[in-house]
Amino acid sequence: MASSAADAIERIVAGNRVYAQKTTEQDPNAFADLSKGQWPEILWIGCADSRVPETTICNCKPGDIFVHRNIANCVHAHDNNTAAVVQYAVGALGVKKVIVCGHTRCGGAQHSLNDHDLGETLNTWLHPMRELRRKHKAELDNLPDDDARAVRIAELNVIQSLDVLKQHPAVTKAINDRGLTLHGMIFDITNGQLRLLEESGGRRANVGLWSPS
Amino acid sequence: MAGQDPKEVRKYLQQSHDRIFENNRKWAKEHVEKNPEFFNELSAGQEPDYLWIGCSDSRIPAEAITGLGPGEMFIHRNIANLVCNTDLNVMSVVNYAVRHLKVKHIIVCGHYGCGGVKAAISPKDMGLLNPWLRNIRDVYRLHETELDAIKDEEKRYDRLVELNVVEQCRNIIKTAAVQQSYKKNEFPIVHGWVFGFKDGLLKDLEIGFEDMLKGIQKIYDLSTE
Ligand SMILES: [Zn+2]
Ligand SMILES: [Zn+2]
């Protein structure tokens, strides 16, 4: 155990050295530029799942995306943690877009298909998602299998999270003052592709992702 | 953007829309070309060795700076990488990572030049951010003598970034999930690191996990189920 544990850490320390070296080789001023500050255009609220690394899957660079990741990309109304992230990103940094991104094969969504005991902490965190299941029971029952049901719960959860976000004072103000836009997406782990949720804007019209309404 | 022709704005926004999706398609295609089974393997499930608790700052994408690929690191990022014991959000992440995914390492990673830490030591009402940033002011109070003795403002602020990371490591070690898992399995091990923009390197604060755990359990012993 001891030796393999040390190897796991050595591996990412070495990975970090390669990253630093490559970055400097490509652009000798890269770190000097990064240390001046950050001006991200996007706030990403995504799942903690290791298979959905936002900057990697969007082929973006350090500095592009401000990030909050939690279990099943939930935005709950009384959560100080997410509220602080949103306040800082939208209010202080002035990001132009907020993305809430769910994904297929999400453990949080799968665990929301039933009420199995996950311990008090996780039961409480997932409660709103499990409520979504109860609320949309008829629709979910009609789907062919649990994979499809978990995807639909993930979608419903993204839409609900966007609704909660719209009530955040910094978001409300930024939408009115400077046209901040909110977008719901699903990352499909089975093919690596991002999909825009068209109903996340509150209407089913086929709106482009960044088109100001 | 203010004062621009709405058509121009629309065009500009449309371009950044296309960019993200184009980038994503390109990324997916490259992976399939290299390994046709890549996404099938990814779909089978995740078994990450690491949990990373880092700052939301856009300049520190955890996977990129450690050279890890999709599936290898479970991630929580918030303002100034805090672990507060009453925060259901971070506690759910720790619980899931330790009890369900059985991660071997937990890394708390702060960074020099952290805007969250800077905001927390500004004598200013930050509204909604107050309750969150209060935790950093508390870290300052715990180390007031040491920090006040540092005359150079930049250095004092760098030191607060480090002390904040150490304090958050303590907060993780105080959880029942970590103590019980470590007693049973001898993992996870908690590490405190700081990322520096000057050279892009990670600095290990060498918190000494085992001794820290022992010290903490004198008062916060939750290892017995
Ligand atoms: Zn997930
Ligand atoms: Zn920071």
C-alpha cells in the first residue's frame, strides 16, 4: 500500500512538472500573463465526476472557465458554497455566460432513481433530485430503462438548477444590466459530446447557445 | 461590449458558442482516433485515485496542471478551496469520494494570488460572500501573531494562502468519513499543496498527515462508528 500510494502522488507531481515545462516552451510568457489576473467569460457549474473535466472536454485553456463542481451539479437555493461562487463569478468577475452541465451515467442521477440510504449527508444533498423523480414519475416510467431515466433526471436537474440560479440577486441584476445568459448542457460520456438543452431557456424554441434574447 | 451594435454582439456571441462546441467535437474525435474504445471504457464507470479540492479560479484546471486524463480525479472547486464542516455541498463530495469511490488521496490545493483570500482580508462588506469569506478571516485570527509579524504585504498574503490550505486539510481530517476509512484501510491520505503562477509548479506544504490526524483525534475523534 505504502509504495503504490507514494507512486500515485509522484505521478501527478511529475505530470505537473511536464505541464509547467510544456507551457513555458510553447509561450515563455504564459505564467507571467496568468499571474496578472483572470478574465474568464464562462462560469461552469458541473459534476464532481472525474470523467467530466470542463477545461479538457471544451478544449479550453487555463484562464477561460471559472469552475464550481459538486455532486451532480446541483444548485440549491440555500447553499452558501454555490452562492459565493456565483456572487464572485457574476458579480465581481463579470462572466458573460453561466453553464450548468449535467452528464450521462451520473452517479448522483442514478442514486436519485431510488431512495436507498446513502448516509445522512448524501441523502440530504440529493433530496431535491429525488423529489424531481417523484414529480416526474409518469414521464420517467415511460422511458425504456434506468440509463434513460438517469439521463432525464440529469436534464430535469439542470433545468431546476438554472431556475434557482435565476433567483440569485447577482444573476438577476446581470441579466437585466448587461445581458448575462444562462445555458443548460449535458455531456454524453458514451461519445464525449456536449449537447445543449433547448428547453433550459424556459421555452422550447431552437435558440442558439449564446444568442442574447 | 456595452454600446456595441446588437448585430455585432450577436455575431460575437455566436462565435464563442461555436468555439466551445467545435472544440468539444475536435477533442472527442481526437480521442476516438487514438483509442476507439476510449468513451466505452469511460462509460463503464469511474475509479479515481484522487479527490481534489481546489479554488474555482479559472487559471487552475486541476486535470490539466497535473497531467491527468478524464476518469482519474474527482473534483470539487469553490471560492478559496474551503472545507466548512456545516457545508453540505463539500461534505457530500468528501463523503461520496471517501465512502463510495474509496479515493486513496485527498489534495487540498490553494494558490498564490488567490482573489478569494485577498477579498477576505479586505476591510469591506462583501454581501453574499461574507459568510463564506468569514472562514478565511478566522484562519487569520488563528495565526494572527505569525501573520502580523510579516511586514511585506505580499508575503503575508502568500502565507495566509498556505495557512488556509493547512486549516482546510485539518477540516477534512476532522470528518468521520476520513477517520473511519483511514482506520480500516489506511487511506485516504490528505495532502496540502499550493499552486504558483510564477512557474506553474505545485508546492507540497508537507502537512504530515499521520501526526496531524493523531493531534486532531485528541479532541475530534470520530473514528468509532
Ligand atoms: Zn455526475
Ligand atoms: Zn483562488
